[in-house]
Amino acid sequence: MKPIHYTIIPKHPAAHLFEVTLTVFDPDPAGQRFMLPVWIPGSYKVREFARHIVRVKAHSVATGRQVPLQKIDKHNWQAAPLKGALILTYEVYAWEMSVRAAYLDDTMGFFNGTSVFFAVLGQQAAPCQVEIKPPFGAMYQNWRVATALTEAAATRRHGFGEYSAANYDELIDHPVMLGEFALACFNAHQVAHEVVIAGRVPALDLARLTQDLKRICETQIGFFEPETKCAPFKRYVFMTMALTDGFGGLEHRASSALICKRSDLPASGCVLGKITEGYRTYLSLCSHEYFHSWNVKRIKPATFAPYDLAHENYTTLLWLFEGFTSYYDDLMLVRSGLITLQDYFALLGKTLARVLRGSGRFKQSVAESSFDAWTKYYMQDENASNAIVSYYQKGALIALAFDLAIRAQTESTRSLDDVMRLLWQRYGSDFYQHKPVGIADDEVEALLHEATGVDLSELYQEAVYGTNDLPLAELFEPFEVTLEADTANNLPSIGMRVREGGWVEVVYEGGAAQRAGLSAGDKLVALDGLRVGGRNLDALLARYQTADQFEVHIFRRDELRCVQLTLDPPEVASYRLHASESRSEACKLRAAWLSG
């Protein structure tokens, strides 16, 4: 099968337009069809990338004449039959600063293949070649290319030129960053890694960043391959867009696309060893997306093997693939020595509070949340906390529950680590070398037992398919770890989340605000006769106690209303985890858990 050839150029950076040329040497004699994906793996929402195609035309290589091209539906096109090679030329509008799509201006460019590369239907298994060209003009002479795609022999590392992929699936799984960016390299267990930072970050400490990422990467490589220390890729690229405000990440098979606040990145001259909360959040994000290199990029649910990029792909297992990854991302920071036990317990306490805050956990199981990701988790509205549960956050707590239960029953001779390694050996280690196979939704429970010898059936059924809270306090007992609610500043609860300016974002089910008749979208004007403005709501509430009652004035649809509100007890902002200091078996269990 002849290769499919793509050429992409930032044709008009100021207009945010990429131009792509696609050459098919053996088009379908009946008329070649083309499709642009409607979603990107890792982000479970139909995004309709075809809406950004500005213009598209086709012509014959042999004659140079234009070939009729018909749009069949929202994301499919068909060319008229012809003899010989066919060229498709089109423009893509790229003005979404996110990890999921494409972005271009005169300072940088970024794209995922799902946003810019048409699939040649019937030839998705064909090898792909892509030429990445620089924009025209002297102002772009210092631009470089960052990607995990394989360079052609004549293309230098980080240079414009020819790159290749074994097939379409591989092509779209390697995002590309263009521009002037900070770059650092390090090896983790003999595998080359790169750190790319786009955006201005004064006094960026790349040496610190690479040192810390190296520890995370080596810990994770050793976790999945304790004997060989062999990574599943030849090179890995962390590519980050640093902004004033923003956060996000998307995993790929040999890279990750990340967004963070520039203030989260380490600065030269900071106290050695000190990790700020923002930097810890960034490292956790890197750890999360890196763990996905194994868990979801190679260990996959059966419905993702292979992806159907024209439609939603349903699975009830996102609690495993995202939730377990969310459990291990921070645990890997502990095991790599980057954060302390106290730091880790604080992170666990916040996760627990977030899960227990929403009444949606009583209405939706994590299996249902996974299945409904396309229409609920990724399309959240003001009622989300009252209607759904996060398969990320509760999934992380389920992983914790399974790990504690397994370790307690086996005296830490077995753990969730053994489950992940069995998943890796059975489903992930040769995923791209042979016919891809994923784990079926109904196979996970048996695999847990096979890997550990522990019967988790009762806990499994309730945790995955039930809606009761997890028995974490009980599961922590053999480890002599206790849970204690932290009511933070002890302010009485008004039962809603309010953003700056007094606008009500969320009204919690059954809380003070809902009982008073307040709704999301209302604008708070005054509380007990005092104006609500800026960030003074907490200061106003500090003068009251639980069960106090007062008038609240609001605007709804520009109509002034007055309601009576009765305050609730303080909300639980987090949970404190306390570990005993006794030299007991519990201490040994904790040490084995946190050290791996």
C-alpha cells in the first residue's frame, strides 16, 4: 500500500490558517472518500473538527484539473472517480488555545492530527508521510518543531521537513508544536525525553524541571517494567503552553500536550527542594499524562481497540483508565521522593472532600459516569454536582480502596500495583506490535482476583456499580490512618458557589441557597442589607453562625427579588489524614504502600 502524503504549512498566521495538502496515489476507483474525526482520543466529547475547514478542493496530479468534490455529511467528503493520483488541498482555521485542537498566530503554532489531517477512508492502515513547512517571512526564521513523530533521514531534530508514521492512527497520536520555545532534554532509563515550554516564562528553571520530571519518569518506567526498566517508546516529549491562566492535559502514545499557568513553573533562584502548590499541580499533571502512556494509550478498553473516530465510543471503564491514573499520578510523586507523606495525605483529603461534596454521587455510579461521559461529564452545566459523579475523582478513591483492601488482606505481598502490571503484560506491552486487543468491561473484576488472589467482589460491585460512599475510614484502619473532616475557616454555609461579581454559579441540592429559592445565574446584590461585591462574601458570612437567618437581595432576569435564607453548618473543605507514629505492622503496611 503506497504512503499517504501530507504537507502542512502555517500559511497565514495572523489569520490563524493552516494549509494542508493531501496526496493519495491510489484513490478508490469508485471515488475516494475522506473523513475528519469528530472527536480526539482522551477527550470524550464530539467536537466536530470539520467545522474549522474553511475551504477544500481536489485536483488530479496527472492533468492538473480540478476534480469534483462532494460533501456527504458533516465530516465526510467524496471525490469523483479518476485515474491516477489525487490531491486534496484545504485550509484549517486554528484559533483554539487548548490541548485538544489547533492554534496558530504569529508567535506559535500547535495542532493535533485529528484537527488537521483528513483520513483517507479504506487506506487508514497505509503509512503516512507529513512534510511540516515553516511560515513565510523573516520573523519566523527562529521557529522550530517539537513532536514525537519520526523524522526522515534528511530532517534534523526540531527542524522543519519530512516526518513519518506507520498509519493514520499513529499520525494523529503525535501533536506538533511550532515556534520559539524553551527546550531541555534528559534521559530516563536510557530513553530520551524532551521538555518544551511555549510562552514567556521569566527566569524559567529548566534544570530543576528536568531533574524532577526525570525522577517521575524513571519511577513510572520501573513501576511497569521492574526488571527491564524498558519504556514503551523510543522518545517522549512533554509540550507545555504556559499562559497567565489555564490548566489541562491530553495524553498521547509518546508525548503529552499540556497547559499551565506560567507562575506554576519553577523559577531560577527559588529555594532548592521547595515545591510550591502550583508547581506540585503541574508535576501531578505531567505524572498523570505520562502514566497514560501505559494506561489508556496501550492498555485500552475493548471498545477503543481500535478507535472509531466518526462516532462516540462507549465504555463503562473510564473510572479505571482515568480514575486509576488519577490515583497513581500523585502516588508517583511520593514514590519518586518529590512530595512528602503529609503533602500526599493533603491531596487525598481534598479529593475525598470534592467527591463527598456533590449529591450526584448518590444518583450515578462510576460505571454510568464513564458511559455517559459524552453527554454528561464533558457537557457539564450548573447542576452537574447535583446530578453526576466524577469518574476521575471517585475512580481515584476506588483505586485507593482496592489497593488498601488488597494490601491489608495479603500483608502487602500483593497490591493494586500487581493488577496494573498484569494489565500491562496482557493487554498493553505489545499493543502496537500485533492485533490490538483491549479489556472488556466485564473482565476487570476477574483480573483483580487473578492478579492478587483477593476476593473483592462485594467491594467491587458496590464501588463500581453502586452509589454508596466508599468505606475508606474502615479500609484505613489496618494502616492506622484516621480521617477527620476539615471545615476550613468554619464559616457557615450559604449552600452555593459564587464567582467574582456576585454571580451564582452552582446551587447545591438541599442546601441553604436552594431552600431559599436561589438559582444559578442569579446575581447577589446584598446580604442582610449589605452590598455583595468583589470578594467580600466570606467577610460578610464571618459575622454569622449556623442557623442564623437574614434577607438576601438578588437580581434574576433584571428583576429585584428578596428571599429569606437560613445558614447551614460549615462545609467540609477537605479531610485530614493522620497516621500513627507507632512502630507496628501498620507502619510497615504504610511504608510498603507509599514506596511501592
